[in-house]
Amino acid sequence: MGGALALSGCGGAENTLATADTDAGKAAFIKSCGGCHTMQDADTKGISGPNLDDAFRSARESGFEQTQFYGVVKRWIEIAPQPNKPGSYPVAMPQNLVTGQEADDVSAYVAKFAGIKPDSQIREISPAVKGTPPAQGKGPATPADGGAENP
């Protein structure tokens, strides 16, 4: 009997996806993530982070499961590349921007709704610099020699 009880709790992402509150996840996503990430279902148009519809569409079309998307998003939240520094503008997603049940809800929301529509708005990525690079071995590019300039 004890073994059956232990096994009944081993559903991982499947259980969380079934029990997560995706309405709460959507609200938390809009509040905490939407300033950086574009996602059509949330009507967010963030510009510094990846467009999540674009990021997940191809994998979704290739047959990846919602549990896989859930796991990826949950892990990104936990191990984001850089924690916030007090008083500084974050250059990368801060670690644990949402935690606990809120992280489960956001992860489930993104897993269920990112990239499900083929017609989401695609954000063009602009280059870091404009112009043409100098010929090989000619030194740094400058606007005076027809090279790069800040956009």
C-alpha cells in the first residue's frame, strides 16, 4: 500500500500541468515577464527577451510535448543567467523572477499557449551596429571609413 501511495505522487510535469492555474500564470506572466517577452496569447510585446511564440512554434510543430515546454520554462526561471543587481538595469533575465506556485503557473501557462498560433507577430531583430565591417586586417570600423556606427 505504501508503494502505491509513493508512486501516485510521481507525475512531475504532467501533474503540475493538470493542476496549475494558467489564468494566474497568465496574469503573473504579463506582470513579471511581458515587459521583456512577446507572447500573442498574453498580448505582450516585450523587446529585450525572446519572442516565446517564435521560440516554441517550431518545436511544437515537430511534436514536442507540453511537459517538455513546462520543464524548459521552469528551469529557465530557476537558472536564468544573471541575478538582478540592486539599482541596475538587468541585462539578462533575473533568476527566480517568479517562485513557488507562481513559477509553476507561469511555466504551465507558457507551455500551453506559447507558439500555438502560426500567425503571431514576429519581431524583427535589429543588428547591434549599422554599416559594413572593414576589410580583413584593416583595423576598427568607423563611420569615416564606411564602417559601423551605433544604431
